[in-house]
Amino acid sequence: AVVSTQSTGIPLAKIWKHVLAASTVLISLTVCYSRYYLRYHTQSQICVGLLVGLLIGGLWFIILEKFVGPYFPIIASMPICEMLLIKDYSLIPNALWCEYHCIKTEMRSRAKKYIRPE
């Protein structure tokens, strides 16, 4: 079941992706302005920091998507990843909902197990 807004029919997940992206940009611009306003950095330092951050972030995204992404199920099944509880959620469309549902189900089953009639 896909949750969508009633008037437009646009899936809510797509709207949240845009809201999250806009919030991230707004927060980063607010931090940039505060650095300049408090005179911790000059305009040129802020511009260079933005460019370096965009470059490193873009390269990191490309590396993960092109090189690590296809092999992540194999990487996640390694013993060190299991020890660190690194999981592969790539096949789950809504991982947050899945985690919530699994935890809620587990809590209910434990509550039934530990409740003793008096």
C-alpha cells in the first residue's frame, strides 16, 4: 500500500525526499551564514569549503553507487559486518517502517511471554 496525498496522488515518500533535500541545503546555508556572520571564516573560505564539500560528497556518492553498491549484500554478510550489526536494507522499500513494525511485533510477543496471570 502506497500512502499518497489525497489531492495530488503523489506518493508521500517522494515528497519527503524533496523536503529532506531542501532541509539539508537550508541547514548548510544557515551554517555558512553563521560562520561568516560570527567572523570565523571569510567569504572565500566558505566558498572553497562548499566546493570541497560538494566534490567530496559527489565522489563519495559515485563510489558507493557504482562500486560498493552492487557488492553490498556480500559485504554485509561478512562476519565483521554481522558483529557490527551492519544490515543490507537495499531490497526493503521502506526500511524505517520495516524496523518499526518488527520492533513493535517483538515487543508484543515479549509482553505476552512475560505477563503472568495473578
